[in-house]
Amino acid sequence: MLRLILFSVLFLSVYCNEDQNVRIVNTEEGPVQGNKYWDGDFYQFYGIPYALAPSGRDKFKAPLPVKPRKELYVSKTENVVCQQTVYTGEDEDEEDKYLNGEEDCLLMNLLVPEIASEKNLVPVIVYIHSGAFAGGAGTMSKLNYVSHRDVIGISFNYRVGALGFACLGTEEIPGNAALKDTLAALKWINKNIKNFGGDPDNVTLAGYSVGATIAELMALSKQTEGLFNKLILESGSALTPYSINRHPVTTAKNIAISMGFNSTGSLKDLNEFYLNASIISMATKSLNFFLKNSTFGFAPCIESPKNKQPFLTESPLDILKRKDVRPIAVLTGLANFEGLSRATKFDEWSEMMNKNFADFIPADLKFKDEKTKQSVAKEIYQYYFKGDEVTHDNVRAYIDYFSDSMFKYAIMKSAKLHAARATKPVYVYEFSYFGELSAQHRFMDKITGASHRDQTAYILDFHGYTKKRRDLDTRDRLTWMWTDFVKYEDPTAYESSLIDTKWRKYSNEKPYHLSIGSKLQMKKNLLADAFNFWDKLYEKYYWNPTSVSVIVIFIITRC
């Protein structure tokens, strides 16, 4: 009898311990289960469906709602990604690549602090992943560090490559499926986050690289009103050369030809080709990480207003210039050597630049004729390379060129336009710290600084590891400032031994930015000279994107 009592006590004790390591939350679609992180005070809800990816002839369209269920949803894995092939840095034949991912991939990951409850709502941060519009997933990084700061951290998958960004303006392939996935994720969060203990009125949308591009595009849409109230943009903007495809039909046609399409000049035939193309071919040919004109091939587009569910029907620049865009607090910035992301192409591209630099002009500049384009190319070449050939002796100028033209100018232009409304604070930073978690590159003997997206590696966990105190201090500084912005709309709401500098707001009259290196310093006039140089060019030659319906009409007329 005593033995039976002891067994019963032991069983109850084990059951209670297990119960403490599980949290069940009711959502509109049904209950979901999260497990407590083994070394932290938060629960992990991985792989929660927020929408359904359509299939068959509808696979390029907006996502569908999740069907309600009565049974408890327990995610079996945290590694589901949307269909894609992986960039290895090598030239490979298509047959040597394998398809990774699943069609039904619209899943969300939530890290929920233990203290969060319906009676104690905590702020929320939603991160959009990078991947050049062709790859990546919500779990390519983890939000453990921000969740330790009593903030719900959320990431999610969206369709990538052709499935996410092909844009023909047709009924079957209207465009911007990935943006519509993102909208669906934000709506799901708005409906359900309170049940997890998150405050639906205190949601920050964040992104890194193309994730920042998508995040800012979200902020420019009236459809996202009330879904988030703050924005964090890391190494990206809606104004970068790669953010909007100026000729999405031409891009789709050229990629289709590389897949074996016999171009007839008919939009109907092109549409039908994509509806029947193999996933492996589309995923492989969608991967265009290194294009000379600073684009990635498939990208968001300006949709036809006649679409059934259009998301983006105007140029981001036009929207940002208007005064009726809802005010939103913004934290934005860049790495000091963003262009290091193009370092692996130096040997090949330096020779090409010396032959015809005009091929490397950003895609969002347009010229009336080749003579004008060559004249502008000569002006840019002189500004960065002083007329000398591009060689290893001036590799810094090569890095600076891509830093400024592909990233920095657009990021600062965006900051200035947000600040012009002046009703919500704008904070700008430059990240220059280099440590164990920073991207390694081939010019480390000549250039020491931060590469594209390096700051994100210290805020999120890209599965890197370091024991160095300076690295850990940098991580703590960034995590505290980012989460204080999420909580209080002020990244330095509280000073500490690590954060001994007050981050001053950016304005066009007082253009302050926080320099984040081994220490924090307030500075002014980030990128001032280069910005003025590029701004004059963009004022004169900017190619303002138009609706895909206008482009299609133009192409048909020409044919």
C-alpha cells in the first residue's frame, strides 16, 4: 500500500513538472501548444499555421485562411521552409540542385515570455526574414535574445522566388503573393496575439535586408492600418534599387526562357508556362543573388488596381512623399560597409567595370539614350574611382560604391522622408562593430568594419557563437536598445553601464545618428556628401515604377 502511495505521489509530481513546461493557447482556428525553452523563461510555439498557400492554378494568388480545427495543434518540427533552392556560392547545374521546402509552408513561430498573459500583456516584435526574395525562412534566425527582454518575438515564412514575387498582372499571377502572405500574418497576429499575452496595440514590425524592404512596404499600405505602430529597418528600405521590379513581365519572360520557354510574345502563353512550370526550375532560376544592376530578379511590383486583391498599387516614393501616410515611429540604419556583400564578385566584376561601368548603374535609374547613360556612368566612376581602373589597390572604393548605391542612399532617403512628417520619432544608426558574429569576407586585411546585415546577427541568433566580452556587450547593447524602442518608442529610455549615451532623434534640421561600434557615440550628417551626390542623380534620372497593367499594355502595343 505504501509503495502504491509513493508511486502515485511520484507520478503526480512528474505530471505537474511536465505541465509547467507546456502552455496551451486558444486561437480562432483552434488550440495550439508551446513548450518551454530548456534554458529560458519563455515558451516556443513553432510552426503555427497562419494561412494556407493556394495550390494548382491558384498557387500564385493570395493566401487562404486556415481551416478551424477542434484538436490540439502540436508542431512536429521547427524547420519547415517555403520551396526554394539554396545559394552555395558556386555555379551549379540545375540537376545538381535539390528542392528544399514544402508548398504548405505559411507557418509562424512565437517565443512567448513566461510573464505574458491576458492579464499582463507584453509588447510584440515581428521580424521578416531576408533571402534576396528567393530564399530564407522564419527560423533562419532565432529571437531568443529579444524574448528574454519580456517581448513576444515572432517570425514567419512567406512564399519566395517565383511563387512569392512573379508578377504578370493576370488573374492567375497578379503579383506580390509574398506581400499578401505577410499581410495575412499580421492580421493573424492582430486577431490572436492577446490570447498569447501580447498587446495588439503595441506591435513593432522589423526586418533585415529584403525583410526591411517588405516591412517598409507594409507600413505604406492602408491595409495594415492598426496592425502595427512601430518600424525597425535593418540594412534595407522600400527605396532600394532591388525593392521594386520596374519590368516584372520582362523579368518573368527572361527567367522563363532560361527554363525552356519558347517566347511567342504572348502574355497568355507566358502565364500558362508559369502555371505549368516545375517547382525545381522556378526555385533554381529565381535565385539571382548577384546581378550587376543591384537587383535580384523577382521582386515586389506595382500591381494593377483592377486586381481582385491588390496590395501595392503606387510607387513607394510617391507614397512616402505624401503627407497623408499614417505617422509611425521608425528606427532605421545601416552597416558602414554594406557593399562587402558584393566582395565575392570583385575579381569578376572589377574587370567588367573597367570595360563598361554603365552595366553597374542601379536599375532604378533610367536614361533617354545610351549617350546619357555613359555620361552618368563616367561621372559616378570619377566620383568613386577618381578615373583609375578598379583594382585591388582601390577595393575600398568598390565596396563604398555598392554600399552607397545599393543600400545607403535609399536608407537615408527613407529616413529623411519619414522625418519630414515629424509627428513620430525617427532614430538613425550606423553600425561599424566587427566581431566573432560578423560576416567574414575576403578583404579582412584591408577593410575592418560591418558588412550588410551584420547588426542583425547581434540582435537575433543566426546560430553563431562567441565568448568574447566585447561581442556580448555589443549584443546586450543592441538588444536593450531595440527592445526599449519596442516598449517605449525610445531606444535609450533608460541608461545603464552599457548604454551611457542618449540616442537623439533624427530630423532633417538636426540629422543625428547613433554610431554603434565598440562604444556608442552621437554623430551628425551620416553619408552627407555621398547622399548629395546620389540625390542629384536621382532627382534627374529616377525611374518611378508604374503599375504592371501599364507595362503590359506597353509591351502588347509594341508587339
